[in-house]
Amino acid sequence: MKKFHDIMQIVLLVYFVAYLIFFITFDTLGNLFGMDEVTSQSMVTIFLVGLGIFLVAWLTGKGAFSSLNSKITKMDNEMNRLKAKIYDFEHPQTPASSKPSAPKQTPPKTPESDGGNLPPRQNFTD
């Protein structure tokens, strides 16, 4: 899809550049194609064909972008699944711990145990 999108963009560019060159050199090239003057009908036809090519190029671009987004989403989901498996391997649960249990209660800390090995603070005044 991406390759077709690139080709359609090149086709669109060549189409409009070719008609730009044709209209710039219309005095000499118009006689080769048997055109005495440019009519509004020929201009509408040229622009409608250009619009058609542009829409095809735009739609293929949107399709290619959508395809890439779906691939990214699939890879992201697979990566998250693999991360979950790695986490499960690194942190195995025992059958008893897999059951929901009451939250563990920590014993309240006493002010004496907060300091660790430091002696209590002394205030010196002069």
C-alpha cells in the first residue's frame, strides 16, 4: 500500500507538471495537438482528472497510515503481553498468596525506635 501511495504521488506530480509545461508553452504545443485555444470544458476536464488522481493518492495515503497504526497497536499489545509474562516469571506467586487477603498491619512505631542508633537530641543553651 505504501509503494502504491508513493507511485500515485509521483503520477500526480507528473500530471500537473506536464500540464503546467503544456500551458506555459501553449503557443507552440497547442498547434501540435490541434488546439487553437483553451476552452473552459478542457480546463474542467483537466482539473477533474487531476482531482481524481489526487483523491486516489490521498486515500491510499490514509490507507497506508491506517495500516501502520494497526500494526503499531498490535505490536504494542504483544509487547505488553510479553512484559506481563516476564513479570509473572520474575515474581511467581504461591498458591496461598494468590488469594486476596486482608491488608498486612504494621506495628505502630514508637518514638524511640525511629532514631535507630542515634542518641536522643539534646538542647544546649548558653
